[in-house]
Amino acid sequence: MRFKSTTGLAAIVTAAALALTGCGSSSGNGGGSTSSDGKVDGTGKTLSVLVNVSSQYPEQQKQWQSDIAAKFKAETGADVKFETFASANDELTRIQTSVVSGQGPDVYSLGTTFTPTAFATKAFVTLSDDDWKKVGGKDRFNPATLGISGPDKDHLAGIPFVSRPFVMAYNKDLLAAAGIDKPATNWDDLAAQAKKLTKDGTYGIATGYKDSFDPWKFIWAMSVQAGNPLVDGSKLKMDDPTVKKAYETYFGWLTNDKVVDPASVGWSNSNAVAAFASGKAGYLMMTTSSSIPTLDKSAVAGKYEYALMPTIAPGETQSKSDGDAASILSGDNLVVADYSKQKDLAFAYIKLITSKDEQLNYQKVFGDLPANAEALATLTDAKLKPLADAAAKSKATPFTGAWGDIQLGLLNVTVQSIPDLAAGKVDESALDTRIKDAQNKGQASLDRASKG
């Protein structure tokens, strides 16, 4: 899988957005008339919504989209057209294309870490009090989910859709059989436990090195836990020794420790979930509650639990982070394009899918935690407690328009290392070169974002 270089993309997007100033207001009506009771009449209109394609639940996603479209049609008279992106690179490219052209989807469902890049373009609605009222009020949402919706509480663009804190799952039976009484809380102990769990075709860890989204999150977590925030003011610190140590640890599960299936070099996250679900791994790393629907219907049903991922960096005895950094502040945010002429319809759609009932239905189908505070409060499944803990101990990625480039730079180091991983060894000098290249390109993007 190859990813195009995205260095400078955020700057290009920002410049294009500024050139388009005047193409749309910060809010305003459009896409149908609004009655005195707040109902929007969108008869004859079509709302375009961009979402991430679900590789884990593709058929369920198609059914959900069909059901929501029918409900939205009954409520507003308008149709919904769904468009999809399949990778982080595709996600950023779609933002760029729409901003440059001044047309495209009306509503974007973006991973939280891309919200800063979207905000920096000035091409998406910064929400007014009236806008919040149109989606049911700001107090409809769990306050923690608003943590990366904008640069501060008065300038928010992202409306929380779902919360997706990252944890690890573990097979209780396999850990007990290996004499492990509790999950590891630091990365070094995790590797040691994984070695005990690896035998007879079963591996200690299930993870996907070729996943389009997750690999960089391991590097971010280990680096931040070691006291390196990656972005320190106007400086990028990707060339810090903690970053190299993180890659060596992550790659080392395959090349040195031999605790992951060699096939995982070509796996996505869904492949890792499937391996764990079949009982062939002690730990499933970097997963979320979205794995529940699969695991509860698998060979490990009733035999697995979730736990916080390690919060102590490799080679350390305690976390050096300001906070545990158990997970990135993760989930999906909904943003409305400023160029959209259907903003009222867009807000009506968002109000529908963030309602209590629809959020609980989405959680039942896909496992993601509701951003709706009332819906979240109704969930009592004990399995969810570690996820709630992870959410409370999550740390936001830096709010800079350059983060999209930086994130993809971190991911690209893994992408470029795939052939080496497949061969069983990552050359140290090659790793140094890849990190240095990512550092230089990321710093250039950060410099442009800082000037903007």
C-alpha cells in the first residue's frame, strides 16, 4: 500500500480556503426552509455526507446508511448521498480537493485528529450559539468529546459523533494458562508477557502493521509517555531518540521478539481482530469498543476483557507524560462545509444522528461509544469500564493545522518499512533516514502552519 506525499498539503488547503473567502458565510440558512418549530423542509434536495468506509462492518454500514437516509427523508423530505474515504491519506486529500474547488460534501465525518487541519483551512463552519441549538445544544454531548473540536471553547467546528478511546483486549484463558495474573502496564512487560504467550501457533500480540490508520498511534503513545510531546511550540521533535525507540519497540515485536504472526506485516486492524477472535492471540492491541460486536460472536466470547494499554514508555519505570496518555483523544467529529448551500439540512442531519436513540442504535451495531451524554449514561456493560477509563486518561494530539501532515509522516515511516518487516529486519540506518525525512517535511509543514 502506497501513500502519496502530503507534505505541505495543509498549507495548500489553507491558502486555497482563504482564496475562496466569500463563497460561504460562517453559518446561515440554506437547503430548505425552516419552520417555526425548527423543522427543515428539504423536499427535492440532496445532502452529501462524507464518511470513513468501515472495513470491519461493511454490510452493517450500508444498512445503517440506508436506514438513516430513510429516517432523514421522512423527517425533512431530503435525500442523503454518502461518499466514503478509505485511508488517512484519502481523508486529507478529500479535504484538500473540496477546499480548492469550493464544492463537495456538505458534511464531513472526520477522525478527531484531522479536526485541527480542517479548522485551519477556514473552510468549515465555526459554530455559533444558534448552530449548536440546531443540533440539539452543546450540552447534548459528553464534555470530554469536545476536547479537540476547536482551538478553544469559543471556537469550535467539530460536533462529536462517537467516542473511540483505544485499549487492548486480552484472552483471560491464555493469560491464566501462561501464569500471567494481570495485563501488563508498561511496554517492556507487555513484550515479556507476549513471549510467554507465543507457542503452538498462538501469538502474544495481534496487530496490523499495514493498517491505514493505527500504526502511528503506537509511536505517538510511546513518545509522549517518554516525555516527548512531538510538537513543542513551533518545533517538531520527531527526530527525538524517544521516537526511534518507539519504532524499534513496535517493529521489534515482529523482528526480534517474534511475538506477532509474521502475516501481520500485511494485516489491517480487522485482520488482527479476526486473529484474536479465533483465539490465536493473547493480546489485541489498539482496539476500541467497535470490536465488541465481532468478539461477542466469536470463539473468545466470554473469555476476553479490555484493559488500558501500557502507559509507561519502553525502557522506563514510570510515565514522564503530563497525564497517562492511555489513548489519543479519539473518535469522529462532524464538520459542515462553509461552502455548503444546505447548512440547515446539514445541521438537521447531525441532530438526527446525534440523538439519544440513534446513538444507542449505532453503538449496538458498531460498538463505538456515544458522544451523546444521555445515551452514554445508559450503558452499563462492565466490559466498557476500561474504555471509560481510557477516555478519561486520553490525551489530545496537538491542535495545529500541520498535524495531518505530521500524523501521515509518522504513518509513512511504517509504510516505508513494510518490505523490511516482511524480510524480518528493519535496517537501523534506513529507519534513521525515514525518521529524518518525516521530521524535515513535518517541520516545514509546522512552519507554514505557524505563519498562517
